[in-house]
Amino acid sequence: MRQYLTGDQSSRLFSKVREENGAAYAVESNWYADNALFLVNAGLDPDKLDLARQIIGKEMQMVADGRIDPGLLKQSRQALANRHLLNQDHASWLLAKDLRYKLHADYEDFDMMAAVSRVTSGRLADFVQKLYLNESYVLK
């Protein structure tokens, strides 16, 4: 979901919020599995705050409805696989991986490449349908 929405310049929110509407310089998202938080954050033009909120809500609803761009989903899956392969040579990634294994022993059996290969439009839609969108903050 993170890669599809905000992973790079071709992602849905980057395209819609930044490129098409000029409402933000940057749009990012993070998923914090340990506390079940999915966060979308953006550096917004204050005059376009409401527009950006509408776009983000619409794009999330489109995914929940299963209206997912198959080409972008394929590109997002490939980007995740590529990032995973590239990170295997980075000391910081190796350290984080070792720490994850120590904190979550069951994570050691997690196969990222297999997980990426199982991502489908349906699974993405199911994920978004289960999100509870309840907060919005503006820091000035």
C-alpha cells in the first residue's frame, strides 16, 4: 500500500496531490506494524489543505473499492522487490534486520520476496477496507 500510494514519482498520491494539483512538495506514507498505524504525511501548501485531504480520501476509497491501476501495482511490486534486493548490501539494513529478529523471533521466517509476489489488487483493497481512518493533523 505504501509503495502504491507514495513510493515514488509515479505513485498515486504523488501524481494526484503534487503533480496534478500542486498541493504538496512531498507526499509520503509509513506503516508501523507494531502499533497497526498507517500514516500519510505531506508537506502541503496551506491554501490547498482541504484539496489535499479530499484527494487522499478519494484515492484511499478508490483502493478500498478495488479500483487499482494494474500497471502501477505491478510497478510497485517490482520496486519493492528491487529495494529488498538492494538493501541486502547496506549495513544499516542488515543491522535493522538483526534487531528485528531479536525483537520478533517469528519475523526470521518472513520471506519478503514471497510476500511481494502475493500482493494482488484484492489483497490491497482488503487491507484498505480494514483501515480505520480516524485522525488528521496539521502541524504549522
